[in-house]
Amino acid sequence: MDGQVKVAVIYYSATGITYQMARSAVEAAEEAGAEVRLRKVRELAPDEAIRSNSGWQAHRLETQDVMEAEPDDLSWADVVIMGSPTRYGMIAAQLKQFIDTTGPLWANGALADKVYTGFTSTATSHGGQEATLLSLYTVFYHWGGVVVTPGYTDPSQFVAGNPYGASHTSNNGEVAPDHVALAATALTAKRAVLMGAALKRGMAG
């Protein structure tokens, strides 16, 4: 069994906030020694809606070379890190649509015994951050996954304040993730890689 942990960072981002957090997760996972795939989920919004928002349109162009997620990315990974902005306390429809394509993998048990975690962003303070992460983790429980969170395992978490996963308040997309949010994302990713490595060693033994 290959000893290197494989990590899939799968996200949805409209104006780039959760994309920046996804990049932080990728960098942290790579620093922890993992092989990483960064994947965006397919956009569902119509072109006219995207063109009506300059930030949305600019971000689509910025990330046009990022590959779209496929179910194979979940099969390949030992660790899956998902990110989404909040939509009424739940994940965005775009990420949910991708999740809804995973039925065959779930039915075959191919999503079980992997490590999962997540991150999110909201337009306003609180805004459903914890609810979004918990709703995402409900999916992982159905898959038979091992959910890993940052908890309060590092002093920085007493500043970030969210034990369920990394989160950020963007003030309607005006405020990019700061060092606190990016550090929380990095910690979340590193813990997931660490647990993924331990699980992989246990299964190999």
C-alpha cells in the first residue's frame, strides 16, 4: 500500500472567498506530506447571473483552469476536505449537486473509512457557519467516514473560535480570509492528513 496520503480538496466558490481557503488547505496538506488534488464543483448558475456580479465573473475567469470534481476524486482520496459558502445554514447547491452524484460509490462502500473535514464562509457574522459544517458532516456520517475537526487543539483556535471546522465572515464578499481564517483552514487540513496517515497505517497493519 502506498504510504503517501492522498487528499482531495473539493470546493465551491462564487467570488473567491472559499477558493482562498481551499488554497490554504492545499498548501497545508502538501506541507504535511500529502499528494493533493484541488477540484472545484460544477457551476449551476446561469451565465447572466454570473455576468451581473463583477466579482463572480472575475473569479470564474481566475479559476477557469481548475479541474472540476469527479466521483473518481473521492475514490482516489484517503482524505477529503470540502468547502462551501453558507446558503441558509447549509452548503451551496453546487456542492450538494456533486454530492448527489456519489450514490454508486456509497452503495459499494467506496466512501467509507476515509477521513473527512470541511470549511465554510458566510456573508455576515455567525450566518450559519456551524450549521453548514454540521450539515456537511451529516453526509460524511452517511458515507461511513471518519470526521476530523480542528477542535481546540491549538492555541490559535481560541482566537478562531470554531471547533467544528475553519470558517470566515466575508462581509458580503468584501473581506478576504485573514490570517486567522487561513490558519484555521491549515490546521484543519493538517489534522485531517495526520489522521488519514494514522488510519492508513492501521489498515495496512
